[in-house]
Amino acid sequence: MKHFSFQKLFSHRTRRNTFVQYFLSYFILFSVLLLGFYFILRNQVSDFYFEKLQNQASAGLQKVSEELDNELASINHIQSAINSNVELILFRHENTPWNQYQAFQESG
């Protein structure tokens, strides 16, 4: 009988150890898979975020570029109008009240 109880005890420990080994192996496998999915998801989210951020920055820079182009075109148009205005050219060279009056009338 002692021999039978020893085998029963040994068999119980073996089953417990086998269960612990299976549990640990599946736990480690599940942990590795979970970490892999986490890093894959984090990588995809960060790529999406940086792409979105880059598109927003590019759109903002494009908008600023268009505004600067419009403002420079406006300044160029004003410069051309000033250079082609004879009264302003005369006022620049001759500072007489009449030229001042004519330049003021042309600009207003």
C-alpha cells in the first residue's frame, strides 16, 4: 500500500508540474504575441500620426507660400504703379507745392 500511495503522490505531482509547464508555456507564448501586436500597432499608429502631422505642416506651409506670393504680387503691382506715375517721379525730384499737390491727388 505504501508503494501505491507513493505512485499516487508522484502521479499527482507530475500532473501538477505538467499543468504548470503547459500554463507557463502558453502564458509566455501569449505574452510574446501580445507584445508583438503591441509593437506592430504602436508602429502603425505612429506612422499614421507622423504622416498626418507632415501633411498638416505641408498644407500650412503651402498656404503661407500662397499668401506670400499674393502679397509680393501686390507689392510688385504697387511698385510698378508708383514707378509709372509721372507726378510721383516729379515730386521725388522737385519738391514744389504743385508737384506735392499733384502727387497727393494721384495717390488718393
